[in-house]
Amino acid sequence: MGNQACCNANEANAQSEITENTKEPTIGTVDIPGQDVSAPAAAGGAGAAAPETTPKAEQAPVASSPPEAVAETLLSKDEYTVTIDKSSGDKMGIDVDHKDGATLLIEMVNEGLVKSWNDNPDNKDKVSLGDRIVEVNGIRSDVLQLVDECKKNQVLNLKIRRGS
């Protein structure tokens, strides 16, 4: 039992040390050990303004590049382009299969923007079952990115390869 009293005393001393060394934080002040936050104002004199902070290097935006910035890929003889304005939030109206990991196989054309494209007599290239979406707004070869791009409410520039 003597050890019990010893350990409790040590724990009490340790708790005492923690309490003694901990200050209540003051809102609006910087609490960095070894740094005197009042030094800059004191160094410049009574009327001196606070020193300017060192400017940080500008960071490039995280957002994806706009379609104009993506390198243009050429159409092969069996590819055609379809431009769909999805900015109103309407559905594309297609069922796709993405098992190959690189393209979206069109399995069904339902009511939606793609059917509206097909119904427009001014559009000579019609989206058909068995065609594959190979590019969306400059994105190719990554089916997850293709799907993500198609979900965005924006203008979609599709490159589609004819089915066999």
C-alpha cells in the first residue's frame, strides 16, 4: 500500500506542474514560445505601423482547367462531336456501361438532352446504342473523371466513337 501513496503523490505533483505551467489563453493574442509579439511595434517606435507580412507565393487555382485550356485532340474518322448544354440541370438521358475503364458505352438513350440532340434535324451525327463517349471537355481515358464531368451542370463537349 506504500506504493499507492507514492504514486498518488507523484500524480498529484505532476498535475500540480501541469496546472502551474498552463496559462489561460488570451483571445486575440499569439502564444508562441520564445516569440515576443509586442516586439515589432516597440521596435518601430510609438507611431510606427505594424510591419508588413511577407507575401506568400501565389498558389495556382485548384479548379480543373477550362475546356479552352485543354489540348485539343483530333477526331478519328469514326468519331463525332456532340455539344450538350447541361447548365440548366437537365439530365443527359443515357444509360452507360463503364466496364472498360476508359470509355462510356451507350446502352440506352432515354428522354433528356441526348434525345433532344438526336431529334434536332440540324444535327447530322446522331447518338446511337453501341457508341462510346471517349472524351468529355478534354478529359480522356479515365472513366471516373468522364462520369464526374458528365454530372456537372455545364456545357459538355463530347467526343463519341461510333459503335461497330
